[in-house]
Amino acid sequence: MRTLPDYLRKGMRLVMVGCNPGDRSARVGHYYAGRGNMFWPLLYESGIVPELLAYQEDRRLLEFGIGLTDLVKRPSRAAEEIERHEFAEGRVLLAQKLTELQPKMVAFNGKMTYEWFAGRPCALGAQPTPLYGAKVFVLPSTSGRNAGADRGVKMRYFRELAELLRRVN
């Protein structure tokens, strides 16, 4: 099975956690490569990174102290295809990574991603409880399939995350 590598290292300022790789991302070997995915423009326009990166440059996020991983590493066309046991396994693996790497912040790309991880409902934005010593932020999903939040709403949360990042560094 082709999937995406983790781009992680110890002491990062931010780790971005997606649900799982989309089929296209897995095929081309890069995060957030779906045609309708707004991840890369939102990351830049919000000020989280100083230059607009293409999905082919995903590994470069490490230069800015930002890591990438997924809750579940198996690619799919839609998150609904992921089985309960895969989320359970993903929770354990992600917890191990966060414990070992000790990032300052963790951002979940998608409300459902965090809820599958935490096993409880949440609101978008900063979460009241840290995770393995890291501040936690929940973003609306940047997937083109997420019609529930328009670009302006997504940008508002990305800007909030950028502001929090400035304060923790």
C-alpha cells in the first residue's frame, strides 16, 4: 500500500495532523494534493509560512518547524471508508509520536479528525486541554469535499492558528 511518509522531528513548533491521505495525494506522494484542497494557500495567506508552497514541496514545511502526519496512514477516496479499528490504531501511533517529539502545538485538519482521535465532540479553534504537553487547535477541513465551511471561515481559523503560533514561539 502506498501512503505518505511522516515529516516530523523532535521539538517542532507545529505538527499538522490530517485524517488520512486522499487517493490523489497517495498516488503523487505528497500531502494535500487534491485539486480542491485549500491547505497550501491557506497556510501561506494566513501567515503560518512565509511563502506559498506547492504540494510537491510539502517536505519543505520542516524548514519552518512544521511537521505533517495523518491519524490513519491508509489512503482512501473519503474518510467514511476508514474503519473503526484503523482509527483506534491511529490514536495509539499518533500518541506515541507526540509523546516522543514534544511539539509546541498540534493542529488537526478537520473537526472529525480531532473527534476521532479524542473520542469526544469539540468546537473549532483552540482546545482547552493540552495534548502530551502541546497546545491543540482544530481547523475546519481544507478538503475540497468539505462544503460545510467556506473559504472565509477556513481562513479565519488559519489566522487564529497563526496568531497562537506567534505567541508560543
